[in-house]
Amino acid sequence: MVIALEVARTSLSLQAIQTAYEKLLSECQYLLHNVFGVRNEEKLREDLRVRAGHLAGIARSPGGHYGGT
């Protein structure tokens, strides 16, 4: 009986975590779309890829050195 209660409690906890995770992902997606003004998921990915490409030459490397000149 005690084990069944613990299993049920654990299951409910995992469901709560899953629901919170899905809600957080949806909120992050909504915010990204609003900030970058892009509604389509594919267009958002492309926009972010292009923006990241512009930063690639100036971003710090893990060793602390700049990649640019």
C-alpha cells in the first residue's frame, strides 16, 4: 500500500514537471517570436542562424581569445 502511494505521488510529480516544462517551452517560443518579429518556426530558425553567423567572428572563444582581428 505504501509503495503504491509513493508510485502515485511520484507519477503526479513527474506529470507536474512535464506540464511545467511544456509551458516554459511554449512561453520561450512565444517570446522569441515576439522579440524577433517572426511568426514562422522555420523563418525564426533561419533568422537566428543568420544573426549567429554575424557574431561568429567576434564572439569570445572558450579560451578567452577573440576570434576577430
